[in-house]
Amino acid sequence: MTLQTPQPPPSALRAVLGALDSETALRQPAAAALLHPTGPLLPAHPLAVHVLDGPRAELSAARRTGWRFLIKDGPEVAAAAEVVQSAEGHTFSHFTAGPYLDSTVRALRQAWQIAQGSRAQRRPRLLTFPGQYATALWLHSPEADPSADLLIPLAPAPLGVTAHRAYPAADLLPLLARAPLTARPLLLGSP
């Protein structure tokens, strides 16, 4: 398999570079690690972000919402920056921090290892499942049947799903459909 690294639109890269130069954007709590870099801050590993709503949704229903870039401070990943599609092309949305950073790097390494043993071409994407608080690296195979697509859930994964295991999409989607949906927060004064 070859892993075809996606090329983000120029407007997505410009939006991230603009955020890295913006004092306002860098004041976000998730950007704390970017305030005192040890080297140049560089956007790397761009991944198209797709969202799949609904417990029984099919991959074909996933909609692209933007791009996520891992932000490197020297050799280390310090944060991620997400941009969303807009009328002007792409607009910076937010920085993120936390366990998904290392988990994304690990999943990309796994994807490269999987690539060594297969002839299929795959394109890495990021797939989020908002109702289950789940995110996976989606290895999309543009030339094959959608059932050939693989999903590598990032850690932390929902109950019943093993993080960093490469699942055929047809196997993981039913597991997510059975995963407990996120509880709605109880608001004061609500029943």
C-alpha cells in the first residue's frame, strides 16, 4: 500500500500560519505549549477532517469540515490547529492539546506500517464521531470498495472499542453504534 499524504488547500495552510503569528489565537488555553517554543513552530501532517453524525451512519455520509495540522516545536508535536471551510476558503478555528496529539502521531506510524504490507493506495483522513466522543484515523481507499477502508481509533476510545487497532470500517461502525451515547449535561432547573 502507498499512503498518499494529502495536500491541503493553500488557504488552509495560510490560516494556520496566520494563527501561529496571532497573539489573540495564541492566548487560547490549548495553545499554551506554543507560547515559549524551543524552535520554529511548523504545521505538519495535514489531515482532512470529516464528521460522521448518527449512530448508524455510513462512511459515505461523512462530511468534510476542514483540516487539522499538527504543530511541531522542533521534533515534538506541541499542539494541533484546526481550520474550517469558509466563504474565503479556510478560517482558523482553534488549537487543541491533549491525548489526541500523541495518539494521532502513533496512528500515522501504524498507517505507514500497514502500508508496507498491502498494495492498495490509501489516503489518511481524520474522522470524528461527535455523539460518541470518538476520533479515528481513516485510511480511505479511493480505488476500492468502501468496505476496504480502515479506521484506527485514537486514544481515548469509547467503551468497547480498542484504541490503535486497525478495524475494517464495516466492523468499527457497528461497535460505535452500540457504544453509549454521550450523556447530555444536566442544567440547573431542567427535569
